[in-house]
Amino acid sequence: MTRKSIPFRSIQDWSFIFLILFFVLSFIDRRFGILGLVCLAVPLILALLGYGRLHCSHVCPRGSFFGKVVSRISMERKLPPFFRTLEFRYAALVLMAMCLVGNVFRFYPDLTAMANGMFQVMTASFAVGTILGIFFKPRSWCTFCPIGFSASLIKEAQDQHKIRRKSGNS
């Protein structure tokens, strides 16, 4: 497959500031937790536009935080192999999807409660990623990140569709 040209420069060196800002604002007023939807939407939109996991390498504030901050205190151990399995990645994706969809159905149409639910999911996944980053490699979370995995699945489906179209089997 040919690669699309990258539409912007990497902000990975400083994008962790967005994550810190998200947590500070959401702690002050939980309604800001709804901004967590941006963390979900941007990578998926980029993937749907054909850029695969570009968000992971160029934008991701969480990955930036793990790479710039957690790396200073990381034990740098290798992540146990089961975290890299396809089954574990799917399990993480299903769990996060269930939490997010469950919060929407449970709290709809109360936007403040939905925002609080989003904040809780973001906080829990951030805590898991930080703990893993301290005990293992800093960006261990990225190995099975549900959003990055979703972007990979989108890109894979797009590539398969292109192959089928070229072979005339669409």
C-alpha cells in the first residue's frame, strides 16, 4: 500500500500538556470530562481518513505523557507477552467500549453525568497506563491501547477493501 503524506508535523513533544489540562479542568468542573470524546474521535477520524495510527505517533497526549514524563521514572522492563496478544487487545477494546457505551446509556441525557463518566474512564485508563509505564516500558499502554487498536483495525479494513477493489472482487 502507498502511504498518504502526513498532513501536519508531530506535536508529540508537547501534546501531553493537553492531557494535563484535561485532567485539571475536569477536576475543577466535571463537565469538562466530555472533552474526553475528542481523545476518542480524533484518532478514529484520522484513521477513517486513511492515516492509520498517525495519531499515535504524531498527536496522542497520553503517549506523549508516557514518553516525556513517565519515562523519567520507568523501570524499563519488558511488558509480559500476553499484553501484546490479539485476544488481550480485543478484550481491552471491548471493555473500554462497554464502559463508554454503558455511561452514555446510563446517564443520557444528563450531559454532566456523561462527562463525569467519561472523566472516570479516562482517569482509570490513564492510571493503568501510568502504572504499567512505571513498572514496564513507559509507553506500555500503547501496546494495547483500545483507540490505537481501533485505528489499526480501520486501516486494515481499508487496505483489504483496496486490495479487493484492485482485484475486481468488490
